[in-house]
Amino acid sequence: MKKFTLPLLLLGVTAIAYAQQPVLRCSTTEFMHNHADANAPVRHAETQRRILQWLEQHPDAGNTRTTIYIPVIFHVVYNNTQGNVPSTRLIEQLDVLNEDFGGYNSDYANTPAVWQPISGNTDIQFCLAHVDPQGNWTNGYQYYQTSANLCNSSTIFSTAPGWNPNNYLNIWVAQCSSGILGFASPLGSPPTQDGVVIMHEYVGKTGAVAPYNLGRTGTHEVGHWLGLAHIWGNDGGACSGSDNVADTPNQADNTFNCRPPNTVLTDACSPAAPGIMWMNYMDYSDDACMYMFTQGQKALMLATINTVRPGLLTSTVCQVTGMRENDLSGQPQAFPSPTQGLLTVWMPDGQTEVKYVRIYNTTGALMEVIAAPSTSGNRFELDLTTYPAGLYLIAIETPETRFMLRAMRN
Ligand SMILES: [Zn+2]
């Protein structure tokens, strides 16, 4: 629900109304007011003003259908094995972001029929960064071990300073069990602190702690990073706050827990059906009970990208063709090799349609056949996590030809 008083109201929000809840789903507001530097709320409000101005000048932004790819670098900062989350969970998190922002999450169909026409694909997708700020190869994630307290946000940022947010979305995965699931840095943050933080227990899916184990903390926080506010407008239960989005119903306060699809939930601000949009990613429902963004939210995110993160529109750090031009030479490439499980395969230009992938061990035994692997641009991913260590031969069949690759699993 759109009203125009939000920037002023936001400045005054300090209350924490979560005492009865076992967790604080998101501490973005608290971080801005209590932990970021003193000018953060002013910068945030000023940045938000520019975003809304852009949106007024581009009222059809939500109707554009050009996919934007945002390069992601994960910074895993940890104390011990509990926080040393495997890269497979980072890839799961990336997949969840792509599904949720692409509107092809398997639970999207639970979205009430009344809101299906105004929700779904935001045309924002995410890719692992493969070129670091120095121009070198990276697999898209970095690990930093420290003995420092990682519930202290400044420690997170000083241990692993963020990469240039004009080229990267920084996602810190921090070992902290304070009851906070994550937070996003305020708009206009210093570059080394610009991004989102997900606590280690809530990143990805496998081994994550229920009911926040479907990767939706990441979806929610990246929504903030792209300019979205909480759907209830952070007004402490009143109906006066706004999320600056016209197609989300007015809502009094956050919604916790989970309820069956199509449950109509009303409150003082939306007293009649269809009620409040408790299944929106920017509410506080359990992971299993949030599954949609609206077109209005999409437009606001596009406005944020165009206004304060325009470098992302032309960032090439997901691509390796420029860096490894001589190596590509018409042949597919697989990275990293050796791998601990996940393997990214880049196809050469003109050969991006893959019909089959067959993986053989060195005795010639067929390990797996994958029909039409889902590709993102010119790349697709293979998961050798369950394979024994050793050398594998990968046959890739396109409509025109067949390629052979080797990859080492260690
Ligand atoms: Zn939040």
C-alpha cells in the first residue's frame, strides 16, 4: 500500500516489537538505527527519495521484460566447523534466489488467484561472480576464519570487506546464533559494507534450521538490498506506514508462522477479503509460507538498480570469456577442476543448447545421464558431490556435435 509519508516515518522507527518471538526474522531496521553509522538513516531516506523519483518518471518500469543478471560473491565468515558451511549450501541459496525472483519457485502456485495476475517473475536473476576485483578467476565464494565475535556486524565487514557493489552483490554468511536470521545494509552504505548478511544457520536449505530452511531469509534480505521495505510499512501496528508499493495491501504489522494456502487473514488495515499479503517475501512468515513478489515490488527493485546500482546492468564479472578468451577457442570449459562437488560448465558461442550430458568414470562405466540440463546463458552446473574421488569424463551432446571434457573430483 502506497502512501507518501514513509521517508519521514522511517526516521523515527526504533521500536522492536518482537519480544514474544523466538527469533528476529530480520534486523535491517534495527541495524540501520543502532549499528550502522549515525548518518545511515539520513542516507537511506535520501537514496529512497531518489529511487521513488525515478519510479515516478518511469511508471511502466514494472512491465519491462529484460532479464537483469546480478553477480553474487559469497563471503563466508566463521569461527569453527558449524559456521564453515559447504559451498553446496551457497549454491542452494543462489538457486533459491533465482527461483524466487524468477517466479518459478515450486510453491508460487500457492499464491492466491486474486494476486497471481500482479505477481511472479521480477526479471532479476543472480549468477556467481567468476572474476574478482583484481581480474582474477574466482569460484564466487570466499571463506574467512576468525576467532572474533561475528554477531558484531562491524567484525563481519572488517573480516571480509565487501567488493565493489557497482559490480557485485555481497552476501556475507556469518556464524552467529543470536536469534537474528539476517539483515541488509541500508541504502547508501559504504561499499565495503554494502550487501546482505545471512546467519549461517539459515543459508541455503540442507542443514538449515527449520522453519527458516528454504533459503527465504536470503530472498527477503536481497529484496531489502534492492530497495524493498517490509510489507507492513514498519509503523508499529498502525495503518499509516507504507512500503511505497501500490499493489501490496495495507497491513498493520508483521505476520509470523505458517498457514495453508489461500487462508484469508485480515487486520485493522485490510479488514475485508482478500486481506493482507502474508505470503509476500517481505513479510515475516515462515520460509514455507512466503512465495511471491508483486509487480509493484519489481518496479521498485528495478528503480533501485537503475538509480543506485546501475553498474550491475553492465557488470561482466559472471563471465570468463574476456579473461580466458584464449582458452575458450570453441571448446567447453569446466571449473573448478578438481572440484569438491559442483562443476560449472561454460559452452562455446553457438553451442549453448545442450541435449544430453553423460558422465563416465575412467573404467568407462556410465555414472549419470542428464537430459537438457537447465542452462543460464552459456553455462550449466553439474553436481558430482555424491561421486567418489577420481577422474570423470563428461560427454556433452548439442544438436550439432559432441564434446568431451575431463573433470577431477577430489
Ligand atoms: Zn526485513
